[in-house]
Amino acid sequence: MTDRAAADDARWHRVVSLLLVVADRELLTHQVYSRLRDTTGEVGMRELYGLSSTASDEDWEHYHSALSCVERLASQAVDSAYKGSGVDATGPRDNSVTNLLWLLRTTEKQLVRSYREICRLTIEWDYRTFDMSFRNLNENAQHQQRVSDLLTGGWTEHRAQHGMLQAASR
């Protein structure tokens, strides 16, 4: 095998591996945003309800687009290759709004890093994967920023219970 073929093979394995991790994390964030949407809808927090509704739908799309890229790259069924990253896709046991926001912030940060790496690896190698990753990178960066703003803006369980979501810095 030539050096170039070996490098392409290593890149292919790295990209597929990252896409599988990204798919796993997108499924987790979809489920957590869905849980957060259900929780915040009950107490009338419009801003948080809007974020969680939009992000849940977007992350469901991201999950499927990542798996589609793997299928295309692997030219075989994803089920036979998909092992998952070991993330508990059922989400956290503690459904407090604050706990769900911390989990989302951490996971969105990991997704942004993974998508950046996929973009770096595919920019001149596979335009379709790069395009999907770049689009998802931007959406996840927005999710991460909005969740961070909520956490640093004085979020408390008391406000969550009374439906008074207001960022102190705004």
C-alpha cells in the first residue's frame, strides 16, 4: 500500500469513527432536548421551550445525516458497523432543568469539537460530508451558546418552577 493510500485509509477510518460518535451524541441531545421541552412546556417557560423544541428537531436531523454519511462512506449497512460510543442514550436520571442544561452544554461542546475535526479531515476529500458537518457545526455552536447563556444568566430551579426564565445579563 502506498503512503497516499495508507493516509486515505487512515482518514476514512477516522472520519467514520467520528461520524459514529457524533451520531450517538446527536441522539443523546435530541432525547435530552425533548425531555427539557416536555418539562418546560408544563411550567410555561417560552424561551427555553422554544430552544428545546427547535434543537430537538435539528439534532434528530443531525443524527440521521451523520448515519447517512457513514452509510455512503462505508457502502454497507450501518447496523453491522455501528457500535456506539458508550453514551447512555436514555439521558440523565435527574430531570431537573439545571441538570439537563449542564448535560446539554457539555455534549454540545463535544459535538462542536467533533464536527470541527470532521470538517478539517474532509474539506478537500469529501465535500458532501464536509457540507453536512459544517452545517451541523454551526447549528450546534448556536445551541451551545444559547444553553451557556441560560446557565450563566442566573438560572435557578426557583425560576424554573415559577416560569420566570430571564437572563440577568439581558
